[in-house]
Amino acid sequence: MPDADSTPDEEVYASPEELGGPTSSYTPVAYDNLDQAPDTDDHPDEGRGGPLQVLDLPKVPKLKHVVGPSAIMLGASLGSGETLFWPSLVARYGWALYWIFLAGVLVQFVVNTEIQRWTLATGESVFRAMERVHPAIPLAFLFGGFASLGWPGWAASAAKVGAAGLSLGTYRILDVAVPGWRILGIALMVLIWLTYQVTPLMYNVVERFQLLLVLLSMLAALALFALIGSPAALSGLPASLTAPSTHPPPTAIAVLLGAIAYAGAGGYLNLSQSLWIREKGYGMGRYQGRIKNPFAGDDPETVHEDGFSFPPESPNLERWRGWWRVTQLEHLLTFVVGLILVTTAMVTVALTQVPGTDLGGVDLWLVGIAPAVGPAATALIYVTLFLALFTTEYAIIESFVRNSSDVIYELYGRDAGWRLPRLFWGLLTVFCGWGILILALPFEVENPFNLLVIGAALSGLIMWPYIVVIQLINARRLPAHTGPGWGRAVAMWFAAGFFGYFSVLLTGTFAADRLGLAVFDVSTVVLGSAPGGYLLWLAYGLIQTYVVARVVATKTDARGGDKTPADGRGPFP
């Protein structure tokens, strides 16, 4: 017998008729007629900006109707850590490094779903949440995002792979000799721009195109493993994780931090999870408008400056539990499982074919492996690399443009009377044009992988501060029934410590080895660092201690963890 006070399933879960197709969802509301959230424990201080509006949480869809955001994130990952960084690291130093990849994936699962939490509960983007703390925070991440993603490295790498596979030579255009890979790279940037013009709702085409590219990339990687991988090497993986290995030297710390950041999408890209689930219609994001093509003729949808909050009562609490469950399952089954599957296949191939190699990036595959295998495997290597790199470049453009347009709009554009769709379209055009310009300029980069390493390391560096900011926002500014529980709080402390530790190593090593400032040299075990290195470790420890203390204080005060309604909790709490 069900509990007399329980909520019927039809009040919690959406029916097939209500769901429609597995596309993004939007429900317009009479925003000005809604009540403002009261300043109570159930609706704590949101910080800068206006109050949230009270509205019931939408019904929960089935898992298949929310698949999409994590597939785009997976696409952003395939051409970076999974194809370029981790295969070369494990091939050179052994399986014992692979536990760092696994830890990185699990850490990013926690971080990404915590990035989703604010949007799921309020409909606002994570950048709007940061702006409520201070406007300088999202602006700093915008500059950090451009520094790490502004060079079209993946488009250039994909073009070089494609040009080599197609045997493209050099062509004369207006009496100027132009390498074929540059022409192909420019064509790929134009293709990405054109895909946004074929539908009124730009997110939908991105999701569908990325789902196709991700599926093809995964199939190609698994086919490559079946063709030239060694099942025997894979079967020895559990034992080799605890076996001795050659550890990377301090000079390789930038590659290692980049690989950790790219055990997933990494850096600025991860923050897109907030905007993608809003576009898809997760939780309170259902009431926020989506970005449409401003030249498609459809009426725009309003993205409200201030979001929503639901009263902590039935059926809202049961719906929150359902939303939290389906959101995490979508990310777990799409992002985490997909990453581990593809990376394990590619790492095994590299370890089987070129153990101990010092080659990295694309050279690992085209110089180290391709000449030693048959024609079919060589062709498959070219296809796999091209798909992975192009999928990543597509996701990078989408992520950077969507993140940056949201930051600029909320900080400046809204008050200036700009329209978000026009800003998005304009920034998309400028960013693609910037990539075309870089590809067209007649300069040669001797080793493009070095530029990708720099971008990856910068991505890793910006992850520590935004993990710190996000855990403080979610713990202190969300009500108890939607905020993180103790398990999540501890997991985020570990995530911040994980990326903070490697950020200190990179900062100290760079200062000592590249800038000649030996006073900032750091030791991996802290003891033995130079005086400046000790200061870096001290700053790291003080920040971690501050965050832990603030979260603990919040969770043990009047609106702390013991008031969290049981019905608001879900799996992976």
C-alpha cells in the first residue's frame, strides 16, 4: 500500500503526450504576474540582482528525452585528452598513470553536475550565479576561456590529418601558394558556421550534429582497437594500475595538467553544461527562453534576468528528486561511460603499438603507429583522428560562443538593449572569422601540439578557481532542499584540492624552469620546495581551508543539512 501522503506518479513524471519528441523544451510563463521568493530559509539570499520568482518545478521526463548536453561535452573531449594526451602519456609512462585519468573523469562528473545544479534549480546560467557574487568573476573566466581556446588548434590539426589522408598538396590561389590543409581547415570553419543557419533553434542542430559525430568517432575508435589493439594488454589493466611505473619528470607537468583537465572537456568548456541544459529545458530552465537564429523569422524567446525558485512541498520535492536523478544518469551514461570506453580503446592501441614512445599528439599516430600497420588500419587511424579532432573543434566553437555571449549579455548587453540571439550570432561569426584568419595567415607552427598543451594547461588552471566559486555558490545561496548534501560537499572539496594541487605544481615549475625564478620551485610532496614554493603551497592550503570552513558553517547553521527534506535527495546525493 502506498503512503497516503505520497504524490501520484502522474504529478511527478511527464506522460508521453506531455513529453513530445526528444528535443529541447520551453514553457513560456507570465513572469510579471509571479510572486517573488520570500527571504526565508527556503529561499536564502541570492546575492546581487533581483529576487527569484516562485513557480512549480516542471514534471520529470524520461532519460531518453534529456540526452544531448553530455553528448556535446563528450564530443568536446574526444579530440583532446582521449586521442592526443592520454594515449601518449600511458604509452610512455605505463598503465600506472591511468588511475589519474579515471580520477579526473570521476572528479569532472561531480564538478559538471554541480555546474548544472544552479541552473536546474533556478533556470539561471552558472555565469549569472557568479555575477550575483561579483561581476568580475564571469568576466575573468571569459578572458581565461579565450586564452585557452582562442587558437583554432583542433581545426588546424583536423585539417592536417584530413589533408594527409586525402593526399592534398599545395594549390595556387591568386598567384599565392596555399597548402591544402589550410584550405580544408577554412572549409571546416565555414561548415561549422553554416550548420547554425539551417534551423531556427540553433541548439537543436548542434546537438544532432554532435550526436552523429560522437557516434561515428566512438565506432571508429572501437574498430581501431579491434584491428590493431591487444586484448591481452587490456586484460592486464587492473593489475598494472598498482604496478611500478616511470613517473613523468617535472618538465612534463604542463602535459599532465592538460591531460587531467582534458580527462573530459575541461576548463571553460565544462561551464557550458549549465547553458546546454537550459537550452534543453532541464528543470527550471524550462521557463527560460532559448537562443534562436535572429534571421530565421521566428519570434524570440525571453531569457529572464532573474530565475525561479520552487516551494519545498509536494510534488515539487519529488520532482526535484527525479530531475536530479535523470540529470546525473544522463551525464554518467553518456559522458563518463563514453569517455572511459573511447580512452581505454585508444590508450590500449598506443601501448600495444609504441610502448615507451616519446612522440605526442598527432605524431604519435601518424609517425609512430601508422607506418607500422597495414593500409586498412592506417586509413582507420586517419578517419578516427579527423572525426575526433573535428568533433572537438565544433564543440569548442559552440561552447566558447554560448558561454561568452551569456557573460557579455548579462554584464553589459541586457542593460544596453542588445538582443541575446543577435549577440550570439555575431560572436559566432566573429569567432569563426577569427579562426579562418588564423588559418589563412602565412605562418607555420613547427609543432601544433605544443600550442594545444598550452591551451590545455590554461584550461586546467582555471578549473580550480571556478570549482571553488561554484561550491560556495551552491552551498551558500541555494536553499537546503536543492543545495548539495554532505557527500557532495566532500566530493567538491576533493575536486578543488585535486586541480589546485596540480595548478600549484604547474605554476611553480613554470616560474622556476621557464622564467628562471628558482625561488618558486615546488616539490610534489611539498617538503623540499623553495621559499616561494612554500608560499604557493600556503596560499593553496589557506584557500582550501577557507572554502571548507564556509561550507561547513553554512551546512550546520539554521538552514543547514539537518533541515534538508528527505524527499529532496536522490542518488549520487
